[in-house]
Amino acid sequence: MKKLLIITSYLGFFILGGLTFTYLSTTEAASSLKKINVSQDTIHYYVDKVEKKPKEGQSGFIYEGTTYVPMRFIAESLGKNVTWDGKSKSIYIGDAPTFISLKDVKPIGSDEDHFFHNPSSIVISTGEKFEQSYQLGGYHGGGAVQDHTVEYMANGKYKSFETYLAPVKKLAAGSFGIGYMKIYADNKLIYDSGSIKDKVKVNVNLEGASKVKFEIEGSGLGILDPKFTQ
């Protein structure tokens, strides 16, 4: 027999533990919360012709023609571990990556820009606070435009680079943004943020790269917890 559930949640996070839902507390996430109607029914799961049964309370559900299933149950049925990182709100299936903060990586050459060696706490325009972060311009986002170019040896040991870019204060209507970031792998441009007006996530594939170079410019631009992954 089908049951009709009314659930208030941010959809993506139910998958870690069946029908366990989590509210997000940040200003950005709160704007994405909504109430939905879903149909819960008995779903049969087969892995290589063998039926697998989830624990009680971990049944999937159907929403707008798509069947959602508990990720932990599916991954473990396939022999994979599942890890949940609440800080970054990330799910890892199989091996979790190793993160290396940019502050702990030495730039190329003695004359290189050491901008990423002095992180601090940053509060961005949404009110969120980030540690191990950086900003261009004055402490409250004012001051002259700054630019920095930093290059690192990678030697193929990094899988990716990730960070968030965001204004550290609210922008005036019609603003053209407060800066940008460009990323080069072996002197080839692989990422260009364009002018930043809102918080955006950066996640760039660096597999096989020998060198990685960052160009950043702006005033009031926050670079939030930048790191390489291995």
C-alpha cells in the first residue's frame, strides 16, 4: 500500500541514510528549502541477480517520476564504503580524498607571490564564516583593486583543486562584480570564473598536470578554504 508523505527538506541529503532528512542552516541553503509530496512504495533491489533488502525505514520514494533510493544501502551492496563530511556537505563513495590546504603548498621560485600563505577567517555577504580563507581589498571589502599570480609544481600528484569564490559584502544594484579567478594547468587556461557577483563553487580537474597557476584580481573578493585534493 502506498503512503503519501509530506516532507520539508533539501532533497539531496536524504540519500545518505534512507528517509532521514536534514535542514541546512546557511542563508544560501535556506532559500532552497521547500515542501514536497512524495509516494513511498515497496521497491525491490537486485545486485548481480541477487536481491538485497535495505534496513527498515530506508525504503526509497518516487518524486516527479524519478525513483530516489538510499545511497548508503546501494553503495554498500556494491561493496563500497560511504563517508559523509558534514562540514563540506559532501558524500564520498569508496576512498575519500586527501585535502591539502593551499597555505601548506610552497609556490615556485623565491620571488613568487605568497598571498596564500596567510589565511584568516572570512565572513562573506551571506553571513557565512569560513576559516583558512583570503580576501582581496580592505578588511571590509573596500580598498584598491589587488592582483596576485601564484604558480605551483603539481607533477601529476593532484586530482583537483576546489574552493568557493564570493563577495565579502553585499554588492550595489547593477554592480559588475568584485573580481575573478583564472586557473592554468601547464600554461593552458582551464577555468575562468568571470566577474564574481554571488558565491560560486570552483572544482577543477588537475589530473596529469605538471604545473598549476592561479591569477586573481579584485577588491572585496573572498577565496574560501582553497585546497588541492589527492
